[in-house]
Amino acid sequence: MGRVAVIGDIGGHLPQLTQALVRLGAEPDTCHLPDDLQVVQVGDLVHRGPDSAGVVALVDRLLADQPGQWHQLAGNHEGQYVETPAFDWPEVLPAAVPETLRRWWATGRMRVAAAVTLGDGEQVLVTHAGLTSGLHRRLGRPRTADAAARSLNGLRDADPATLWRAGAMLGGGAPDLSAGPMWAEAGAELAASWVADEVLGVRMPFTQVHGHSSVVTVQRGEPLLRAPELRDRIQVQLTDRHVAISAADGLLLGIDPGFGRTAHRNWAPLLFPDATVTA
């Protein structure tokens, strides 16, 4: 057991990534991680910010030098390069960046999901966009985050259509309560799917951490709720830009900092002080 830090969508902002790692104890010049720290990054390393190439180069070095300590997940923006592009994006990345992303995907260094086990035995599932209740049901309702992570990682080869299944966020269609872990929208699909199951007496068997989207937008330092129907279920940690939603006797922890072309000053990884990555 040591510390596990889960880092949200970086989106090409290298200074924000390096500053976060240094605050966690990494060496300032190299970002070499301390021995007691594991990092899970939820994907969307690239696009929006000014230095996607620098972000990918740093992560590539950490994956090579400290493979047991850096756990890289794929997001929908990495999907533009490891699968058939699903949307138009105006930014053209240097050729080395897509090549690196495809190498990670082909060799298994970039995965779909990870599981974190805490010191008290509780488990946490980490994905880019979250595991909807509909997809959880299709997977046979795994009872542990370890089992769910293994099933989700297996979809890459066994059922890529389910893995990359998109709903409201791609094309503006109706919410899909079985949307996949790369595309599920935080409110209308991820949280809504578990709220629907709550009515049926189904519980979420483990905590989830996700990036990708949020039910909260921060404007002028104040959170604005995108999903008013979830108002009584939401807690916002504004300084870190973390949002917790209670549903089906469990928690959905959103950690997407919402970086655009510029990054926010106030944000932080989610830190588990007594934990380890187990799947």
C-alpha cells in the first residue's frame, strides 16, 4: 500500500501536469515519481491545450522508466488515433504523437480501466467516462472493481463496438443508459443509469472515478449545475474541481478539471493516501 493519485483530463497542458506531479512529490526536473506513489491518468491527454506532444512525451518516459507506477487509460480523444475517428477535430498533432498512442494501445500500456483497492478493502473503478449501469448489466454485473476492470479491458478485442458506444455526447442523440466507458455523459447517461437502477433496488457495488465530462460548470468561481434533477445528490469540491454524485448506494466521483485552450489554476488530482492499483 502507498498513495494512488488519479489525474483527470489534461488536454495538452504540460505545465499543469508537471506541477501536479511535483506537488505529489515527483522530482521537479524529470517528474520521476516517488517510490510510494502510483498514478492513474483517465485519458484525454491530448487536444485543446498548447503542448499535446510534450504531455505524451512525458508520459511515454514515465511508462518506460516506471511502468509499475504509471497507469495510462484511454479517452475518447485518444480514440481518434487508435480507432476509426469518431468526430472532426481541427488540431493536427505532430506525427510522433499518434504513433506513440497507437504503440501504447497495441502493447497494452494504455488500457480502458483500472481498479484501485484501498487499505480497508474497498474498491474503486477508474475509467475515462464511467461504467453505466446498462453496460454493467451487459457485463454480467461484476461485483468488484477488479472484475469490472478486467471485463472492460477485454472489450477492446472482444466487443469494440460496445466499448466505443456513444450516446448524447456524440451527435447529440438521445441519452443512452448503456453508453460505453469512453463516451458516457456524466449526468444524462452515467448518473441517470444508476439512478434508474436505484429505483429497482439495484446497488452500485463499488465507487467509480471518471473524467470526460461533469454535471457542473464553474463560471466566475461559482458552480453552475447542468443537471438540476441531480441537485440533491451532488457535492462539489470547488478548489479541486471534484464532483461527487450519490446513486444506487454508491458514489460517482468526477475529476475532469474542464481545461479548454487555457487551464484553470485551481484543480488537483484525486488522492487515495492508503491504496494500490490491483487491476
